Amino acid sequence: MHSEFETTGIPDDDLENLEELEQLEDLEAEAAEPLPSGNFVFPEPLYYLKLDYSSEGLYATHNTLEIAKGDHVFVQTRYGKDIACVMGKARAPIGIRPDDVITIERKATEQDLSRVKENREKETIAFKSFKEKVLQHKLDMKLIAAHYLLDEPKILFFFSAENRVDFRDLVKDLVAIFKMRIELRQIGVRDESRITGGLGVCGRPYCCHAVTDKLRPVSIRMAKDQNLSLNSMKISGQCGRLLCCLAYEHDWYCDARKTLPNEGISLRYDNCNFRVSEVNPLTRIVKLNGEDGRILEIPADQMKKTDGKWRIQ
């Protein structure tokens, strides 16, 4: 994989970390199918919903209901019909295709919300029972969350494990205890962080938990495009994978760089040859090193590209 990267200008310490960083990439990063370009039109109104128990985001629509931020509504999820919280109207959908939009069936009633509260109490008991049975069967698995579906008799258990787990006997025991359908979902480290939440190195809540779980897979290329140090300690999150904000911010950096000169190019200014040594898309400051030893920091607005060449105005 190293051949995919131009190593010129990358510090030796960063190069040594490339193999380690490859282990932090999302496996589907290169195989991810590109999303539509944005020429399609989403239905109006379009709402962004969130499942409280898994922090998964959903996009939904309805033409007749009066829906406001904070409302709870019934929708079809991949686990079954359940309640989701309305986060507000979506003006710029992230990471979805038109056929991902679902329809809101109805608003939740006071009775529905009362049952949700009761279920949360039962989920605490289910969580404890699950852990006891895991110890009894000596299974190497970590329970992350338990959830009772509201519209059908089924309990979801989200767990993480280093390897595949044969939990058939565990399911039989759980069915005998709860007398309803049991569904076990093995999730990855990113999903675990999304469900549990927490604070990232920036001091803000995890992007996957508080912003959106629809981000594209994260690759080392994204870190390189953002001029970040290829150091696993600096660009990996609490989950041990590459920071998901790299994907969240990647498009902005790519667009910003289109209006800036590339590092390494040469230009003539004040009777001296200069080379662009650093470009900061955030501050839009371009740093240049001159043959005469001078170091200049020029606002990008003072630079213009004409006839394929950059010049300082």
C-alpha cells in the first residue's frame, strides 16, 4: 500500500508509522461505492431522525403530519418498527441515497412514550441477565447495549468481540428467560463508540455519536490531503481507528485546495526564485522559501494563477 503515497516531504517518523496506520483504516475505504453527485432531489419536507438506543441516523419524510424538532415518531428501521427522535429538518443530507429515505408512519403517543420508559427499566434487567449467561457459557464477548423494540416482541443485544462467536446456546437460554425473539448484533469499534458516546481529543463529543453516522470510510489519504502528520497517536480516535472527522472535513479541504497553489511549486518574486513550502487551507496563508534565504508568508488572496502559473500580485 505504500506505493499509493508520494513519500516526498514526509518525515521519517511518519513513514515508519504508515504500516501501523494501515491497520487503523476502515477495511471498506477503497471499495466504498461513491454516493450520487447531488443532482438528485430529495423529498420535502425531509427530517433527520436518530434512534436513541444506537445513535443511528435516519432520513424520513411525511407530507401530512405536523412534525417538530424533539417529536418522537414511528418508522421502519432495519431492526423492525420502532420509535425515533426527530432532530430537525435536513437541508443537506449526508451520506445517503434517495432510496435510503423512509416514511414516517405516525407520531408517538403518550402511551407509546410511557412504554418506552418501562422498556428502559426492563433493558437494565436484560443487560444483567445477558452478562450472567455470557459468563456461564464462557464466551468472549462484550455487551454494549440492550433494546426492546416497541412495536414487536423482540430484544436486540449489541455486542463486540475480537472474533466470531458461536452464541447459539446463549440465544436458547435468553429465549427461555424472556419468552420472545432474541437478536444478537456483533458490532465493530466504530459502532461501539457511536452507541456509548464520549469526548474526542478535540474536547467535543464523538462525530459518529453527535454529528452523523453516515460518514464515508476513513482512509490515510484523507489525512495526507489535510496536511496532517501521519502519526497514529495524533490522527486516531478513542475507538482506535482513524478519526472520523477526517472524512467529515475532507471535502472542505479538497475544495479549499483548488484555490491554492500546490506545495513544491516555484515562482519568481522580487527578483528572486521562491518555492512554496507550506499551504494552510484554514488560514489561507502560503509560506515561501527564497533562494536568498528569505521566508515569506503570503495571504492566498494576494496570489493569482494565470496561464497555468502562480504569481504574487
